Amino acid sequence: MILKNKVALITGGAGGIGLATAKLFLEEGAKGVAIVDFSEENLKMAEETLGSEKVLYIQADVSKAEEVKNYTNKVKAELGKIDVLFLNAGMEGVVKPMEHYPEETFDQVMAVNVKGVWLGMKYAFPIMKSDGGGSVVITSSVAGLRGTAQVSAYVGSKHATIGLMRVGALEGAPDKIRVNSIHPSPVDNRMMRSLEDGFAPGMGDTVKENFTKMIPLGRYAANEDIADLALFLASDKSKFITGATYVIDGGFTV
């Protein structure tokens, strides 16, 4: 019960990693969990899956300042505080070389993956400061540590989140706010199905097989693997860790 009496806010909370993390946080004693997601349909499915009165469901676009301000204030008003901020919302964009990459898609990926993280910290920090600090966990990717052809927006956005994490760690430290990022290799969920099909339309299974061969532990990560790491960084078990990049990739980047 390492999250006993803590309140967590998870963006992208109705997706694979977010939902697995919400479930784990509840199991580990969280006083309340706020799930923020863009999709109302996914939020309804999450509500059916979790079935807990401790969960607050909020539909919001994480790239819009007013909506981020509203969701942070709503969590404070209804759950009392924010101890854990899991900035997990993200989108993959499309698979195309830079010369053919749509500018509007590039802008959208950056808005969600980068601006969404910045806005989340911007509006949650004052609340967390007033309650004595807490932990911010940012979902980046191994794509934030290396290059991959044809996914320029995604790779660029995930590199950018590392910079935001480091600034957040420095600015949050005086108020006992820790900020760290996690960097998964391919995770067995919807986003990877989209990317697999993007790299080779109609041959996603072959792409998955090839990616798997590049992972020394021989499999994709499960959503629950990422949730376990998020739990550690959210809890007081990591109380002296901030400004760190946590790679969780089965050896993919070795």
C-alpha cells in the first residue's frame, strides 16, 4: 500500500499504460485517482473496467491551456490535492519521411506530447507546492534517446520531454517536487499497432516480429511493466530521485 493517502492524476489515463497504472495505483492504496483523457468513449470504458468510487473521470485536451487549468483545479477541488502527476498522454503521429510529413500532424504531435507536458507542470506545480510537494512522472520513450527514421514528430517530441523534465526537476526541487521521465521500448498496445502498420501497411505482424528480435529479453513491454515503474517513481520509495531518465526496454538500447 505504498500510495496510501496519496492522490494521483494521470493524463492519457484511459489508454493502455494509463489504465494499467490507474488500476495499480488503486491497488497500492491511493486515496483517489483522476483519469484525464481526450476520448469520452475510452473514459466510459475505463469507468466500467475500474469500477471504483475513488476515481474521478475528466474529459480534456491536454494541449489546451484552459482545459489543463480546469482539470488540475477540478482534481484539487474534488480530491483535495495532487501528490502524483503522471503526464502520460501522447500520440504517435504518422510514419512518413520528413519531406512528406504533414505539417498539421507534426504540430498536433508536438502540441500533445510536448505542450501537454509543459502545461501539466505549469498548472499542477502551484497545487503541489501548496500541499508540500510530490512526484511528477513523464512518459517519454526510447525514441527520446535515439533516432528512428520516418517518425520525426514523435522522436522530436520525446526528446523534448527530457528537456522539460530536467527543467521541472530543477524548478520543483525547492518545493519538494520530484520530476522524472520513463522511456519504454515498444509496448504491446494500440500505439504500437498503429506504428507497426505505418512502417509496413498490412504487415504489422512482421514489423512486430522484427522489433521483438531487437529486444534482448525477447518480448514487447506490457502496459503493466510500465505501470510498475511509474508506481516506484510515484511513491516515496524514490524520494531521493529527481531529474532522471528511466529506460524500461528489455535491453533494446544496450
